[in-house]
Amino acid sequence: MRIWCCLYFIDNEEDDNQREGSMKEDYLANVDDFEGNIVNDDDDDHEEEEEEASATPTVDAARFALTLNSLRQGDETLLLLEEMITAMRCGGNWDDAMWRPSIRCSCPSEGETSTSASTSIEDCDHHDSHHKRAKVYSGFHNGHPFDGNGGKDEEDEGGLRAEDFEIRMDLSDDLLHMVFSFLDLRNLCHAAMVCRQWRAASAHEDFWRCLNFENRNISLEQFEDMCQQYPNATEVNLSGTPNIHLLVMKAVSSLRNLKGLTLGKGQLGDAFFHALAECSMLRSLNVNDAILGNGVQEIPINHDRLCDLKVTKCRVMRISIRCPQLKSLSLKRSNMAQVALNCPLLHLLDISACHKLTDAAIRSAVTSCPQLESLDMSNCSCVSDETLREIALTCANLHVLNSSYCPNISLESVRLRMLTVLKLDNCEGITSASMAAISHCYMLEELELDNCNMLTSVSLDLPRLQKIRLVHCQKFADLNVQCFMLSSITVSNCTALHRINCNSNSLQKLALQKQENLTMLALQCQCLQEVDLTDCASLTNSICNVFSDGGGCPILKSLVLDNCKSLTAVQFSSTSLVSLSLVGCRHITMDLACPCLEKICLDGCDLLERASFCPAALRSLNLGICPKLKALRIDAPFMVSLELKGCGVLSEASINCPRLTSLDASFCSQLKDDCLSATTASFSLIESLILMSCSSIGSDGLYSLRWLPNLTTLDLSYTHLTNLQPVFESCLHLKVLKLQACKYLADSSLEPLYKEGALRELLDLDLSYGTPCQSAIGELLAHCTHLTHLSLNGCINMHDLNWGSTGGRLFKSLSVHNGSSMFSFENINEPIEQANRLLQNLNCIGCPNIRKVLIPPAARCFHLSSLNLSLSANLKEVDLACINLSFLNLSNCCTLEGLKLECPRLTCLFLQSCNIEEKAVETAITQCSMLETLDVRFCPKICSSMGRLRAVCPSLKRIFSSLSPA
């Protein structure tokens, strides 16, 4: 009896020629069962022991090739590997993808078993005696690999010998054993197909201790063969197999070393449970989603050495368990009405969601386990306080109790002194009076009270409590915890909460977001470092005393009071505070005495008129959108970042920040040339300068930028500039230049970029919503090959992007449409020597005059990874050949008709609201072998099922479509 397809061992390769045809038929018959089915080969015993005098490598190669071809039909990528493996096994060669043996090798004279650890093979000169080395000959003759002159040895003719080019792979049996120990059973079966040595190594019983046949269609005869083949197996999984009762009975009777057994999705007869005692080594039994017995009889489970038992989601009327060594028992979601336990050493019991168990049945079962440490009886709606009192008296070592969704318990007069974890979620009977019983749990470490809607207040003084959780407690109003080891407080969506008093030496982070009625907060937390009170709209100015020195939080570092709209006068005196956020506090005035304060955020303080900041450690200040700020004083020698965005009426400022590197003065309409000149002279280390919408800035102010030698980022968007010459002369190291909506720039203002080579270090240029002429755009695209990011969004003069080439020289054909006439720029058609473009991102969103986009390989856009052409309403044709393009957005290009893509690395394609034909999309994505995301929502002409698109492009993982699922 041999076992093939589960292990897929190739039969002993010593059969004579008359069995060759039978061997091939067996392979073909069993290939389909490779992934888990087992097929028997009922050869006669005398054939098992027969020795073969000689065998040709042609037979071996044909067998192996036939097996691989059957398994991998149509997979041309593995053809070369198959031929190489065949050559390794039989010392042959291949030529023009056709196997041809070149060297005769002798097969072993004795049969080998699938459980042997190594194979002894008598071989020719190309195999050692222990078969530990596979050789691949790589000699070349007349340009053909492995062409040994028709199989003749060229040694006598002075030619190169195959031995001179052989590749040796020395894999000892011990090394293979170690490598195979990391494989699962399926990959182990694949490895067994490589060669005899691997077949033997993969069959070692160490790898087959666990026999997993979950959801496999295995017959009783096949399973019996496996049990005979591996009698020392210690774990078996038969869940979801047909005839599960017969299979498990065979396992119990055959596998004497069985320690773990997993069953399910079938019916187990009473005989199985009586036979369990025969498995003396059994330690773990898992039965899930099964019918026990006939469903109405009592099922006995008796075993002297069983330690772990799970009978979950099973249909049974009564169950009796006598296991003196049992330590863990789960009966979760089983529908028995009675349970009898005789498990004196049981530590963990899970009877959650056993809805048919009565209160008396639960009491009887639990109290019979005096050593119980963990009990889960959640969703047992019949449990009462009386049962809990009995449990408290009997199970003195109970540490974990989950009584969630038990509406009848209130814990009154219940004393569970040894509890460390208590979960009471959705218990309608839990009230403030229940806290008196919980306060006797001196060892309690974790408490959950979610959705206890009758709970109004919690007052606890527990020395070991570490975590408390109160979520969606609608009537909960007062929290008072005096717990020195408390490290986590989770309070959320408690709309009535108005008072918190906490005393803890371990709490480090406190988050009480969106507690709109919270008015009083008292903290004595020596280790508290982070506090987030966002959207606590009822907090008053007294909260400042809590977080100042002497207020109970001596090492507080971060405080967030965003949108606390009742705050009016903020006064902090703290030697530890590092970060303060008051975003959206509209009516505040400030007085800060925090020498270690490094970061302040006041964005959206609408009524702030005067501010002074003198913390010595201040490094970052955000005063964004403070429209009434008039006077500002800053004395911060270490400040590096300052945001004055939206301080439109700021007229008086005294700023001493010698280390400032980033300044955002967007929408500061009072900033003029003289002020900008003073700023650049004072802050010579500035690297990033944002002057967006500073309409008063002119050429004199821009010339002052020469005092900023480190300037790399400049934003002049929405300004009234007409000339950029001061920028080109003053900012020699600029890398990012933003000129959005600079509509007054002359057409010649960009000429220094593409004619004179200005700003050679520039990488990112943004001309969105501007009015550069078509010729300027064309010259930029043609000559500024050093740009990596270019944005031309909303440019009405942006016309067809047509990059063609001839003979390696670039031609750009750019045309301007003016009414019914059309003329082209002849000078642009002149050939230009083209270097590799560094462009990575090109954005042309909402360009109404783009009709065609052509980027061929000759455009040399080898780095282009993102192209956004969305909202280009007149775009009709897109033809891209970009090897590194990964993102393409053509959404809302409603006139799009032609799409051609040669983008092997494209992963995201967006065609939302495009009127393109479905056939064009299918043709386009066939060349995108890595495409994962396709958006074709609101495309009226794409109406077939998404399965067709997946068939065209198998790599697709996500398809967004407005079609309703079939």
C-alpha cells in the first residue's frame, strides 16, 4: 500500500518497463487530488519487493515531466524550471525546450519507503553514493545549452567537458530536515516532487505529527492508510470531513500517541465518547458545531488525563463530564439544558451564550469546581445574585468574572474578594448601589461598565485598580476614583457627566473628549503627562488652576483644550508644560508663565487682539486665523517655526527669534516691502517662507530675499507680481516655488527658467490657475528636465500634451486654437537634445483645452509615477508609455474616447464619470500587469459584470462601480 497524493510521493522508481504505462495512468488519475485527497496504490506485495535490473533516464524524465505538466497546465513560466529539475535528476540535457537524455544513469536496486530519512542510490559519475548532491550541467556548445554533441563525451576530442561547468548543490539530509521543518504540509508535498532525496526527507515522521484533514474529502480507507503510515501522530483534525464518526473511531483505535483531537461539522455517536478512554495520551479535545449523540440523550465524557476540553456550538440535551485532570473547559454557545461537572482541578470555565442553562443548573455546575479561577457566563440571562453569592462562597480563588449581558444581577451583598477582572457590560441591574459591593473587591485591577444605563455615579477606592471603562452610560454624572495604581480611564459618550475627581500615581494619559457637560475636574495625578479635553464646551477658567503648578499634575507636558468655548482668560504657570493647544477658543486672553513651553497653537482664536510670548524654550507658535490680532511680541531665542496665517490687521510686532527657519505670513495684507526687508535681515536662517496672498509685496521686498542663503521653499501664490527676476537673482538655491493664481505675471517672466537655466536646483514648480502662455508651458516641459513635481491645474492655455520623438531627439508639437483658425509654433518643432526627465508628478487638473495626451518612450519620462488629468472636460485621447507610472486619474473627463496604456507598474486607475467604451478600457488594462484599483463609477458605457474586467486584468483587487451587484 502506498500513499501518493497527500504527500505526493512518486512511486519507487524501480518498476520494470512493463509497468511504465500503469505508472503514467496512476499519475494522471491522482493529480486532481493533490491539495488534500489521498489515493492508494494497491500494488501486490511481490511487486513491492521486485528489483529492477536497469532503467533508462528517459522513463524517469517522462514520469516526472508528465506529473508536472498535469499539475501546471498552461504555466509556461515553470517550463524551464521543470526541465532543469529533470536534468538534475537524470543527468540529461535540454535543447530548444525539448527534453533529451544525454547521460545514462542507473536507478537504485532496492525499493525505498516513504518514511525513510535518506535514499541510497547507485548512480553514474554524476551522483554520489548518498544522493546528497544534485548536479546541473551548464555546458554550452554551438550556442545551445546542454548540447553535449548528441550525448557523446567530448573529453577525447579536446572540447569542454560538462564537468567543467557543473553546478553543485550540497544539501545534506540534516540540512533538509531543518529547512523542511519550516514548511506547512502543502508545501511539504510540493517539495516531495523535486527529487528522491527530497521525497524521502519530506516523509520523515517528524513533519507528520499533526494530520490536518479539515474540510477534506477523505475516505475511511485513505485515512486508515495514513494512520498506518504515521502511527506516532500526536494531533488529528477531522473537522468538516465526511463520515466523521467512522474516521474518529479509527483514529482513537489506531493512534495510541494521540494528544490533540479536533472535530466538528458532523454527528458524533455515543460510541465515540465511550471509546475516549482508550486514548490514554489524549490531552486536548475540541468539538465545534456538531451534533452529539442523537441530540436528546446524555453524553458522558470520561477521561483521566484530559486537560483541555472545548464543546462549542454543539447540539446536545445533557452532558456529563468527569475528568479529574481537566483544567480548561468551554461550553460556549452550546444548547444543553443541563450539565454535570466532576472536575476538581478545573481552573477556567466558559459557559457564555448557553441560553438554555437555568440559574440552578449554572449554580450547580460552577459550585462543583472549587479551584475555579476564571468564569465567563456572559449572555446567560438567567443568572441571579443568589448564584453569584454561592459562587463567591465556593470558589474562593475566582480571579476573572465576565457577567456581561446578565440583566438580573445587581451584585448587592455579593463579596468576590479575590477578583482581578470584572466585566459588567450591558447589565441593566447595575446601579450606584452596586459600587458598594465592587468596593469590597480589594484585588480588582480591571473594571468594565459599558452601557450600564441605570448607573449614575461611581465612587471607588481600590488600591490595585488599573483600568476603568465607562462608555455610553446615559445617566452617568459623577466619577470619583481614589486608586493609586490607576493607569487608564476610558470615558466616552456619557452625556450627563459633569464632575470627575481622580487620585492616581500611575495615570499618564487622560482623554475626555466631547464631554460637553463636564464643568468640574479635580486631579491628583503625580505621573500625568498628557491631557486631551477637546470639545468640553462647559469647562471654565478654573481649569487653569488644575494644570498649573500646585494643581495636582506636577509633570504635565501636553494639554489640549481645543474648542473649549467657555474659556475666556487663560492663565497658566507651569514649569513642566511643553505643548499647549487652544484651537477654536475664540474669546480668550492669555497670560502664560511656562518657561519650558515649546509649542503653542492658537489657530482660530477670532477675538484675540494682543499677545505676548516670552517662554525661553518656545520652538513653534501657530497664530493662524487670528483676524483681529493687532499687536504681537515674541521673545523666543530657540523658536524655529512661526505661523501668522490670517493675521490680516497685524500692524505692531516685535519679534526676536534668531533661529527661525520657517515663517508663514499668508494673508498678512499689512506686510509690505520694508517690513519684509527687515524680516529677512533679522532672520537669516529662514528656509521656508510662505507669502501667499500678501498683495503688498513688490520687487524691492523680493530682492531682500538675497539675505536668506538657506531659502529652499517660497510661496508667492495669489500675489500681484508682474516680474520674477528678483526671485531668480536672489534665491539661487530654491527647490520649491509656488505661483498659484499669479495672473499678473508677464508671458516672459518664466523665460529665465528655460532659456537661461535659472534656479538649477528647483524641483517643485506650481503654476496652477495662472495665465502662462502656451509657448512658455511648452518650453518649460521641454527644457526644465530637472523638475520632479509640476502643477498646471486650471491653466486655460494648457493645450495638447504631445511628446513625440525621432531618432532620439524630442519633437514637441503644441498648437493653439483660436476660434476657427489654428496655428503652430514652428520654433517648437525644432529638434532638441533630450536628457532623461526627472519628472515624477504632473498635475493638469481642470485644463479645459487639453484634447490629447501622448507620452511615448522617447519622451524619456522614466521617473513619472503620478499623472492627474481629472476634470479636463475636452480630453479625448490618452496614450501613455511610462514604465514607472503607478497613479493615473482621468475622472470626469467626459469626452474621453481613446485610452492606450503601456504602464506595467500602474496600480491605480480612476475613470469616474468618463464616457469611454468598455472595450477600450479592457484593451487598455491588459498591459497593466500590476493594476490593483480601478474606479469606473458613473461610466454609462461600462455595464457588464466586474468579473469580465478581472478576467482581463487578474491583478485587480478593488473595482469601484456604480452598478448594483447581481
